[in-house]
Amino acid sequence: MDLDNIECVSSSDGMEEDEIHLHHHPQFSSSKPHNSNLVHSAIHPTTSVHELLECPVCTNSMYPPIHQCHNGHTLCSTCKTRVHNRCPTCRQELGDIRCLALEKVAESLELPCKYCSLGCPEIFPYYSKLKHEAICNFRPYNCPYAGSECSVVGDIPYLVSHLRDDHKVDMHSGCTFNHRYVKSNPREVENATWMLTVFNCFGQYFCLHFEAFQLGMAPVYMAFLRFMGDETDARNYTYSLEVGGNGRKLTWEGTPRSIRDSHRKVRDSHDGLVIQRNMALFFSGGDRKELKLRVTGRIWKEQQNPDGGACIPNLCS
């Protein structure tokens, strides 16, 4: 899809249209520094148990099965395949030797969560630690930008700055939006993101996606919202989307998905406002040769009613 052919205008709470310029951005990536310390066969007396359990390849803690070469150098099972069965320390063939003594040491330890530097205070036995880290609330978030395979991770403030400065994403304040999408040739559709806008309301950040993708033999257009935070907090909010024209309209109301769920997972579940091409062209009017869609919406927060206990919507001004 040629993104240069797409015109998009947006407005915040005042519903006045502002020009939004779409840009094509190169792939962004980040690299993680690696610790190059290797585990040597001659161990210094002050070496800690945690250092003994550090894989010399990935620098993560090793979990059973732990492999070793004939000289006693160890590494984790994941990295064994990455080094093509050669010891990264002495280059000897690894074979299938297990370091059972180190495995028993590892199983007896209680270890801090790998995200302790990000604020997680938890300490777990060996295998419980693995299960916890997969769902730890302090684990970093992946970049929610869907226009490239961006590998940047971080906390929410960092990702907001990254989206604004690196991906040049439009930032808006307020809980209402009014976007107009124009495409000169709606029949030429490939899997591509058309637009990502970030909204700041209720002290939180939300990602509004609008894109076209192929569903079966025909293209469809979809708009959906993702919450920049965990799923538990996302459930406190509701959003609505509406698109229409020629006296007809489609509406959608739901809970935003967390950015813990990938963009593709949300899109492929059709959890949002889905517009078939024929309906989109009907809304566009005219000779049906140009796509002109106006998508409006609102975000609100459900609050507990102190009188009756029922939830009442809190709409930002």
C-alpha cells in the first residue's frame, strides 16, 4: 500500500479537524548489551552461586537441563543449539553431558525475579520464578507501533517518547476523536498499518489503530484501541467507535485491549470496528472510486457509584 496516497485529519475534544501527515518510517531496533564474562573451570573462591548459574552465552540464569563440556564449562540448554554443540569457552564438542551437581544447586535456590531492577520485589523457588516472570507486571512492554517490526522495549513513559520521537506518531490530549481517512484507490490494499495515534486522557495513554488488511478475497478496514498498560487496568475503561454516511452508521463499543496483546493478535481476533469494503465505499458516497471514511469515538472510565454501587461512566471534559 502506498501510504503517501492517504490523507488523514484528526481532532481532539473540540472536534475541529487538524491535518495529520503520515510518514513512512524505517525499521527501528534496539540492542541489549551482553555480559561477556565466561564461566571458567578454575573458580575464584569469592564467586557467588548466582555467577556460577550465569550462562556465558545469553548471561541469563541457567535452569535444568544444564549442559557441560568435557572440561567442565557449562551453558544453558537454549544456547546449546545456538553454538552448534561447541563449547563457547574452549571450543570442544559438548555432547550430551549434564551438569547434575549444578542442576541440584539451582533447584535448591530461591532467586529474585529477573525484573527486580524494574521494581519487582518477589523472590521465588527455581521453577516458580520462571512461571512468574512470564506474567510479571514489571516486565517491559513491547513497542506498540505496527508499521515496522520494532524491537524496542521499555516502560510506558519511555515508549511514549519513543513513539513520538522515533516513529513520529501523532499525540493528542482528550478522550474524544474525529478522524477522516481518504484513499484514492481503495482496491489496492495490502497488509499495512494506515495510522497510529496516541491519546492521553485520565492520566493514561491509549493507541488508536486504523488499518486495512486482506480478509479472504476482499480487503476490510478496522479501527481498534489498545491501552498502554496491563490488562487489569485496561478493564477500567470503555471506548466507542462510529463510522457512517448516506444515512447509515456502524458503531462499536468495547474494552480496550492491553498492549501486552500484540497488534496482530488484536487485529486477527477482529476485536474492534470492522468495516467491509462495500460498506466502506457506501459510506464514502460519490462514484465509490475513492475511500472517504470518518471515524469518531470516545473513551471513558467506569467509576463505582457510592450510592447504589453501580458503575457510572466518567467522561473527561
